Amino acid sequence: MYADRAIDCELFVAVGIEARDRESRFPSAHVPGMFCYPFPGSRVHVKTLRASQVELVSLDCDPAVIHFNPAYLGIGEPYRQTDIYLLSGMARIRHSGRYAEIHAGHMVATCNSIDLSIEALTQCRMLVLRTDEPTHMMVKDHYEESLKVIDVERHPDGPLALSFLKTVVNEVKRANGELRASLESIVLTILGTLDNILDSEIPKRRALWQKSLLMQLKESIDRQLRVSDLRPATLAAEHHISTRQVHRVFSQTGETLMQYVKRRRLEGFASDLRDPELAHLKISEIASNWGMPDAAMLSKQFRVAYQMSPREYRKLHSLP
């Protein structure tokens, strides 16, 4: 097991600025996948205990940067879930270029082990729990967002769970080596309660996330309607999600992704057919401008949508 590590050294990196070879500068200042960078004059005290199903890392620090990087977990460290509990103090998390302030009572839940940094703004006490198997819904259901911040203290069961976690930290500090089986059982029970709190928040947040993503996808599609080879994979790459997620978001709207694309193209095509300033263009030219070069397919789809051919539609709307 890892020994206690008290660190008192100069910080070579400012928050938000990557340092070169910072891991090699402080080779003793980390546990696998977790690196501590104290500010000048600050101290960090880390204690790690490992049990059969869970690893606990207690961390007391003055202002410092704590960096979590799954690339450094190494062989034999098969963690599927990392949850961080801020038990006292104030901090700021950084993930994917975004920041969020957190305070005592906040839980930072991750889907698998992800790359994130926590800047302790004051003296802080944290508890990091890493488990071999996923326990909360965000991991089990492969939830779209890889990180969630929950104010546990606001939940009815939150204050009691946090109180137990503070007791657990004190026990971890006194323990030597392995986590006692009785304490491990208590930790897993508390973890189950905290996961229930997180899971109760996810459906609400998932709905808001999917609504926002749907709007962004539709805006992207509308900008690219004239691109004939517009594909789900292109949209997925643009929004940093999988093609499966793209299709899943649209499945809740009553029409598929390609049905939406087809409808919007037909609407744009019909609008141009009604435009007197475009009367000099051939119907095939307008269709090509809207990413629909197949005349036979276009005529069939247009007739289904408007109960007449494109030529008849144009003639109808050109009458004085």
C-alpha cells in the first residue's frame, strides 16, 4: 500500500497552464492517476487505502492543484468509476476547457476515469473513491456527459451521508495498510446512498442536455442542408458525440435524423420554387442547390409532401 505523503515544494504550474514534465518533477507526489501540485508554502497530505472493491484516497491540502489523469493508472489499476467528495473548503474544477466552482458538500462524479483538475482555493479536505465496477447510472447507462457535479448536501439524505464520509476519512487516516472489512462494508453502503442521490438527478439533467443538443444539431443541419453528402457521422464529429447518440436524440422527436433533413430540404426547395427572383433557374438547378440531385427521388418525395409535382407547384405559385 502507499505510504503517507507530506509534500512541501514550489509549484511550477499556474492553474489552467500545462507544465512540462510536471509528473517527473514530483515523482513522489502522486498515487496512480492522481497528481498534487501545491502552491509555494502549501502542504498536501495524502493517504490511500485499498480494499477488495474500492480504493479510498483522503487528501488534506492548502491551496493546490490536484490533477486526475487516467493515462497514469497503469496496468493492474482497472478503475471504472472515480467520485470525488469535497468535505470542507472551496475549490474549482476544470474539465474540457470549462470551469465550475464547488464547495463543501459537492460530489464530482465521473463516467470512467477522466482527465480533470481541481484547484483548491482554500484549505480543503477531499475524499476520492475509485471502484473497480460502475455503481451509478451515469456509468451503467453510458450517459452522454462524462462528469457531473451534484450538491449532495441539498438532498434529504445528503447531510447524513456526508457526515459518515467525514468519519470514514478519520478512520482512513488512522488505518495502516488495508481497509478493514467492516469499514469497507460501511463505505459501500454510503456509496450506494450517494449513487442514489446522483441517479435521482440524472433523468432531469439528461432531458435538459438532450433538448439543448437537439437544438444544436438542428442548427448545424440547417446550415448544411445544401451539402448533398451530409451524414450523421459528420454531425457527430462536429458535436463530439457518437452517431448512435445523434440518432437517439432525434428518435424522441417523432422523426428520424434523415427524415428531418429531407423535410427541411423540401421546405427550402419549395420556398425557392415560390421565389419570383429565382424563376430563371431550372427546377433541377434549384434541387441541386438543396443537395437533391436525384430528380426521380425528388419528384416522388415532393409529391408525397405537397400532393403535386415540383413543376405544378411552381406554376401554381407563379400565377398573378
